Amino acid sequence: MLRDAGPDHSRRKERSRQAILEATRALVVEAPYEKVTVEAIAARAGVGKQTIYRRWPSKSAVVFAAVLALSEGDDGRSVDLPDTGDLRADLKQVMRATVEEFADPSFDRLIRAVNTEIANDAELAAEYREKLSRPLDDAKKARLRKAERDGQLPVDTDLDLFLEMLYAPLFQRWLHRSGPLTPTYADDLVEATLRAFDGRPSAARRGADVSPAGPPPPR
């Protein structure tokens, strides 16, 4: 009689999956990206390349899975941002951690690899938004809504625009290698973004603050 090897089979599959993802990350960090192939990943992980293709359709999908596995959202856990009650301090903590992460050479190589792939793969870009970008943005927006309730942001703040203004300069500086990624730069981004939104009138006031046009000046 054949024994049910279900649990053992599942454990072997998971060990194989972890070996593939770890091999992918190691190769992306060590080698020029164009030399990272499914065959090289399989050899590094000690599996056949068909083992990889049964789970992922392409190199780009494996690379994305390897990066996704490093994120908080890969195992279904919620992504929580700090909430000390002080939005400015919390944002600085998050942005300092972000610039430190992007300044790390290993992380830099992995994220550049993913961006190389999503720039030319619409399906992968959609998967990136759904599985990685959107959960992170949702967590950030939840913290910003709390700040609205606490009176630390205007209640009608455009949260998408807020996050774009906060993160886009960092991403551009990283992408183009146009300047250092430092804690001071992280703090400056937070201060500039908060100033921009603290000074914006609310939607209710915008209409009321417009003075009616008077008569034209005499000639």
C-alpha cells in the first residue's frame, strides 16, 4: 500500500521554493542581471529548471517572487506603520528606513532588477501593483487617515498625491543616482511634503475664499 506522503511532499516543495528564491536573490546581487538565467538559478538552487517553470513562467516572475518574499505582505501579515501620535516623527522614521534600504547595495540590485522587468512587462507591472505596491500604500493611507482624524492633516487631503510628493523625489534620486540617500534627505522630504499640505485650503474654504471680481479699474 502506498503511504500518503502529503505533508512530506509539501515540505519538500516549500524547501525547494525557498532554495529557488534564495538562489535568485544571491545571483541578482552577485552577477550582472543579464547573466542571471533560469538555468543559473536552477543550478544554484540544486533543482531542475522544469521545477522552476512549473511554478513560474519566466525569469522575471521568479525575480519578482524573490523580492516579494522579502516584503511583509508575502505571508499574509498586515503591514503596519509606526503610530506614536506624532505624524511628523512617524513619517521621518519610515522615510529614514526607506532611504537606508534603497542605499543598501544588495537591495538596490534586487529592486533595479524588478524595475527592469516591470518596465517592459505590463502583466508583471500589474502584479507588482497588486501584491506589493498597493498593500504598502494602503497601510500608509491608513496612517494618514488617522492623522486626519487627529487634526494633523486637512480632512480632505489627497492621500495619493501626498504619497507621490513624499516618495517620488526619493525614487527619482535613487533611479538616476543623482544624489545621496541620507537621513537628512529623508527628513527634508517629510518637512517639504507636510508644508505643502498644511498650507492648502480645504475644499470647503476654497470656494468661500475666492473674492468676487470687482469693477474694472478706471483707465
